[in-house]
Amino acid sequence: MSKTTGPTGPTGPTGPTGLNGPDGTPSRGGASRSLSRRSFLKGLIASGALATLPCSLLMPRSASAAPFSKSDFQIFRNACPRNCYDTCSIVTYVRDGVVKFVEGAPESTYTAGGLCVKGYSYPRRVYSPDRIKYPMVQDGRGSGNWRRVSWDEAMERIARKLLEIKERDGNLLGLALTKYSGNFGITNYGVEGMMSSLGYTTRLVGTPCWPAGIDAQNYDLGDMWCNDPEDMEKSRYVIIWGANPAWCSVHSMKYVYAARDRGAKIVVIDPVLTQTSAKGDVAWQPETGSDGALALGMARHVLDLGLVDRDFVTSNAVGFEEFAAYLRQNVTVEWAAEKSGIPADEIRRVAEEFATAKPATIWIGYGMQRHVNGGAAVRAIDALVAMTGNVGKVGGGARYGHLQTWGFNYHAMIQKAPAGSTGFVGKAGPKGEFDVTAGAAAAAAYTDRALNINKTAQELLDAQNPPVRVLWSSCKNPFAQDFDRNKLEKAFNKLEMVVSVEQFFTETVRHSDIVLPVTTLFEEWTVNASYWHYWVSLNEQAIAPMHEAKSNIEIAALLSKHMNRLSPGSCTYPQDIDTREWMEKEFNKGVYELLGISHWQDLRKGPAKAKMPSSASWSDRKFKTPSGKYEFRSDLCASHGHKALPEYKEGRKPYAPYRLLTPHSKFAIHSQFANLDWMEEFQKEPFVYLNPALAKAKGIADLDTVRVFNPSGEVKLRAKITNTVPGDCLLMYEAWFRKLDFNVQNLVDDESADMGAYKTGAPGVAIHDQFADVARA
Amino acid sequence: MDHISLTPGTPRDACLLRALRDLFSARSARDIRAASLALDACRTRFGCSRAVRGTPPCAPPGADSIDSPGHWRDAEYAFNRLFVGPMAVPAPPYASAWLEREPRLMGESTMDVRNLYHALGYAVPDEGATPDDHLSFELDAALALLTLREAADTLPPSSAPEPFPPALASDAQEAWRWLVAEHMGAWVPRFVQHALAEPDVPPAIARALAMLLCWQEDAAAACAHRHTPSANADTPTPSL
């Protein structure tokens, strides 16, 4: 054994931080890389004397077990299923049945060959040693005493419990589902389908994300329908209002930059000086929650200058004169300046520039409507865009979101209740913004029981006849996303069984009795659409599900098998399903026509973009409002208890000295991604960011450990002092750190936003109308 | 070929490997109990002295004094906390988690052992879904190589009904050396050290970890001994 042919080859890298084993010591990567050159492998194969080896776990290998050539990659189409503007089209490279790397699909002009920092980390997620690998049962919720069980054992346990509560209550309303946006693959609506197939159940309905704005746009325009973001490059003036695309929609930034290259001015409005603000020409940092006043002040100035698009407001709108009268009587630029803190001259200048640039657009972010006056503020901004004639224009528009490309069959979702099921008797609204069954439910004798997802803790505590006994959580991490964490803990204590379907050990799993491992995007077939751009992507199964993971619809099928075994007819969900077949069942003629494809297989060549009559929404100016016109005055809105006009609505009264903002981090989407090593490299711990003046007043130095507290609870973390945050604000990014207890929901209560109930079943939540105090710990 | 009776490997190593393999692939308290008792039996039968002179003595904790269902249930909880989940485990029992430049599963080191299993004509169940480099599979493969190595060493070619490939002895030995000394040597000691550093490791698991480390160190030392220049002076260097 000479040194040159030594067994260890080159010494492995002892590389920089991060290139370490789980113990933090440098790994010896490279040490074993030369195995494939070892002659003993050939020798062993050639010996043929191997049939009688005493292996009991290893199985004789069939020659077909490794279909992948070593020198080539297999290439698959995937789509990022996260709750994100960008919904990236992904190309996945697989070798030896292992995802080696991912990249953005070049065919989508939106994804344009690149992913975001989170997207590139996907292989770290699939192959994370931390992943939940098996169904497991916790003996004593929160005890940390977990046992591994087979899928059959887990499902039988759940099925027995469901049958028991159905027997006890005479219905299945004691079973509640909490699910939101953790996986937007269309077949994952099979979770809702699973619930329906069991009978009438309790659903946590609504959305914490964007409901106030959805309702506002529905009142004004008749639907939420934004221009193609790719046409933003044709804008002559872009206002990005309460959104931070430089972090949260990186693929949209190229259109913003292109618009600027063509001479457009970019105005960014955000209480925080964000990365997007830094890239704009004008950055306004208004008082948080003053957006409505600011928009109305701009509208008043536009009115005063006579820059109103008379043709639009007379031919295509109703109620403009009433709105103008409201502005003249109640709004001045000085008033808006006082409310917002933006100097009156600046408001006048930007308002005039906006009204004279054609086309001009406003990107209405979701952050700005997470307020008690958020819906009213969106209506005011819509009005500003409409009165300047920018609705229905290429490069114009009040851009918020759309669901134009979501016309799938929802085959997985639409399941029948077993014969004889009874349920809730009463008014049924939509169960969220994606509920395609909303119309049909009204006719049924029984319905599901709706609880407000934004008040999950209180609703679980209050529900009676029957109480919620079993909670099923999928595509959701309630402890990270639902409000008032301390109250949620009390609510969970009332539950008799909690089942969570997860990939990682979140705080919700810690509070569960049973955890079921679920597939990642690479391990199931589905199809994905965006609520922002107009591309639709196929999501192919690229690898076998790791460990014992199953997809949501496979879990539903297995539950159905056990339900029907124990009580025939107790569940209508098919018991044997194939995720690819179920993906195929989501397509229909309408989807094919919209995408200009003849078969879903065409999407294997790349994502397809909807063939819209125009890149502009409402280009025919046929609005879906009751009047068929743009409604400055919405009687529907008034009938729902709001103002008919987009009037100013006061914000929430402070209940602690400083405003608390908990927006999205760059390195996570809610609680997803933050636990991966690549993200931890950038974001190892949470910080509260505060202004130097506030820090000085409180005697807080940079990196001091502080307590942030309010009536809901407290968190302890280190402080960073920065001028990017206004003087009256405490900012901390929402996140989940696998090694830390930090949770912003300790501090965020469940105060409702003004709108959201109309289209999503429950009002939104005033995530950014929160207040707290801070002190050195 | 099944009429060739391959003699079992070194009985002590085989006994240890079987018990350790069964312990680290345990799914339940019952599995852990059975494997722990088997491991104790190995120790009782073969003692705990080191195979190679000059190495420090190996002194794993003694046998469990309690044999109640609750005792083994607690061991199961601890076993899952250390190696299984659902929480992030401090000592993932996968080579790839320790050997890659960044900890992950299904890395290059996983493919290395997959290639070895393939060469032996084996594969893990559900290849592609099951990480090939879980400790229990590697111990199973070590057991296979132990058997093969012994067979090649002890069966004179003339006694075999068919010609025994002359290179098999050196191939089996080299594969064994790669697996136990080079590959496992690069991760098992750190894995053991990490698991043992966790609080409240039950005796059954602490014992298994210590015996695993002793076995691996002994086996690696024996390989090194066999490969010292003096021992190999008149044999050609294997081509790698």
C-alpha cells in the first residue's frame, strides 16, 4: 500500500464554517470518493459466490433497481409550491435516483432560468437529516416521548378515534381541519377532499394572508385580477406600495428595473426602508397604517389638478362624483401629510407625476392590508388608479393578485359525504379564497362548520356542540402562523387528538399526538399555478418518496381504507390512488385552451403561460361588479357593513408604546426554509431591529439581549440598531428556528382586519396593527 | 453455488455485528430489548477484551439491571430522540450526514456503500427511498464481508467444487478494509461520541454505542496491522 495509492485519497476539505458534520467538526468529505475506482468491487461481482451471505436487512438486488445512468442526469419538471408571488418553474436534475441540483426553468420568461435563495436550497430540504421520516406517535403530548409506528397502525388509530367521536356526537363536527398555504400543489386540495369524504366536519376558514385586499378589489372591480407582472416594464410610473419584492418576489424586480430603464420612476412606499425602497427612486416611509390617508390625499390633489380621466370615470365607473365630493369635503393634502408623515409637497409631486404618466401602475402589497383599516386602504388605492384611467391598461393597473389560472377540476377536493351524514345547519360561506365548492354548499341540508382561521385559538376554545375533539393539520404550522401563541397552547390542551402532517419537527408537531411524514415537491405529481404571474407548471415526481413519506392524497386514501375496514361506508375517498393519475384528473378543456396546449404532457416540455386577451386585466372594461362598472361607490360593500365609498378608516389604537412589525424574512416563507442549514448560515438567530433614537432612549446597545413584550406574551432576543426602521417601531421577522424557542406569535394577537369575510369566509387579521414594549433583558 | 458452505466469520465479530445491526434498525422497545440481550450475550460469550494488543481496554456499561416493559419503553423514547426523530436528531445514523461537505442524506458516501452492496449483489429495500448508508445496513454489509473474507481465507481452492476466484480473498479483504476502516472509520467514531455526549442516554444504548466503537476501532486496527509494510513486504501492492 503505497502512499500515492493511499486509501484516503486527497485529504478532505476542512472548509469554511458550514462545511461541517453535524458535530461542527470539519467533515472528511472526499475521503471515500474513490470507491468507484476500487477493483475489489469488480472482483466481488465476478466471484459469483455471494448468494449465501448472511444478510437479513439487505435484499437481493434485481438488476433493474438502478435505472439511472451514472454519466447522465434525468431531468424533471417541478414547481415551487410555496405561498409566494413567484411560484417558480423548476428544472430538477436527478442522478442515481437522487436530486442533485435544481435550477429555474428557462422556458418561463418569468422564472427566466433562476430561482431565489430559498428555491436553490430545495435539495437541502429533501435530504435534510432532520426530516420526519416515519409515522410516529407521541405518548403524552409535549412529552417528547415518541414511538415509531407503521402507517397502518397510525391510520387505524386515527380511524378508530374518528369513528368514536362520530358515535359520541352523532356527527363528525368534532373533527377540524386546519390547512392553508404550505403546499399549493392543486392535488393537495385532496386534504379538504378527505374531510368531505368523511362527512361534515369543522373547517378553519379564511386566510391570514390577503383577504381584506381581496374583498376590497371585489367591491371595486368585481374580482381580484391583476395585470401580467411582465407588462410592468411598460409602465411609465411604478408605485410599489407595502410590498418588498426585492426579497419576496425577486423575479418581478427585472420588470421594475426594465420600466426604469425605459424612463419610469419607481416609488416605494413602506414604513420600513426595505431592499426594494433602496432600489427605488423615491422611498416614502409613512406612518404604518396611514396608507388610506396617503392615497386619498393623492386622489384629492389629482382631483384639484383636473387630472381625472373623465372618460373612464363617466363611462366605465359609478359613484365617482360622490367620491369626488367626499374628497373635497373630507380630505386635504395637508391632512394626508399629517396622518402619514409624508410632506405635503412630496405628496403633491408624486400624485401629479403618477396622474400624468401614462400608463402608471400601483403594486398593492399584502403587508399594507394587514390592518384594521387595510381593506379601506386598498379601496382608496384602487380609486387612485381608477380615477387616473390606469385600470384596464397595459402597464397600468392596481396589481394585487389573481386566480385566473386556477381553473382546475379540483377532483381531489370535491368528494361526497357518506350517505346519511349529518353536520352543521346554518349559513355556509366560502371556505377560503380557493374554495370552488362555495356555491354548491348552499343547497345542501347540512354543511361543514366554519371557524375563523385567524382566531384559531379562540375558536377552538369556544366551539361547542360538539367541541373540536380532533384537529388535523396539513400544509400549515399553526404554532408558527396562528395568532396569540399562548392562547393557542390552551386551545390545544382541549383537543383529544392532534394529527400533523409535516416534513420537519415544528412546534406544532411538538404539540401533536401523531405525526405523518409528507412528501416534498420532488416526491409527488401535481400541477401549480400562480396568484401573480400567468405561468402554469407541471410538477413531476422526480424521486421516490424518501423514507416513508406519503403525499396528502395517498394519506387520505389510506385513511379511507382503514375507515371502511372498521366501518364500511364511513368514508367515500378512493382507497387506491396514483398521484400521477390524480394530477391528470385536474386538467380540463378550459385549462388546455387557456394555456394553449392539447394535453398535460405538453407541460413536460416546459411551463405554459395563459393566453389572455391582453396583458392587462379588465382590458374590455367589463367589470364583474353588480353594476358592471368600476364602483367608486359600492352598495355591496355598504351592505356588508363597510362604507360605500373608499373613505378613510382610522387605524387601531395603540395599546403599548411601540408598533410591532413582523414581516417576512428573505430567508424563509413563514416557517418554511428557515430551518435548513443553508438558510441558517445567513440567519442564525432572530433579532429585533430598532431605531438608534429608540435604542438610546431605552439604553439598548447593538446586540444587547432584550425582552419584547405586550399583553399577549413576550420574546427574548438580541437587538440590532438600524436607521431603516422608524423611531416608533420594533421589527422582527417571522421565522422558525429549529434550535430556538423564538416565535413572533407570542406577541401578535388575533385582532381582525376590516374585510375578508365576503370572499374568503372570514375577515383578515391585523398582523401589522400590533404594539409592544422593549427593555433590556 | 449454495452448496458451497461458507463458514461464518470470526464468531465474535459476527455476534457483535448481528446484535448491533439489529439494535440500530430497531423499530420498537421489543426490538431494542431483543438486540440488547443479544449484545449482552455476545459479551458474556466472548468477553470484552480488545482484539488488538496495545489499545485501551473497552469497558462498556454493564447489562441492564431492570427488564420491565417501562424500562425498554424509556429506552425506545431515548433511541428515537437520538437516532430516529421526529425531532431533529443529534446523531443521525447515516454516513452521509457526517461525511458530506455539508450534512445531508443521499450524498456521495451513500452512493459509495450502494456500489458496494451492488457489487455483493445486494441492495437496500426500496432503494432510492431508503438511505443506503444507514448504520444498520452498513453493519449488515460488514457481516457479509466478514463471512466472505473468512470463506476465501479458509477454503482452499482445491476443496471447492468449482474454482474459487483467486482474487476473491484479496477483494473481500480490501472491501472489508474500505468499509470498516476507511468508510465507517470516518464517521462512526464521531457518531458514537456525539450520541454519548447527549444527556440521559440509557445504559442499553450507551453500551451498544461503546461496543460499536470498540468493534470498529478493533477492526480498523486489525486492518492496519495486516497492512503494515513488514506484513506486506513480499506481496504486491493491490492496485486501486
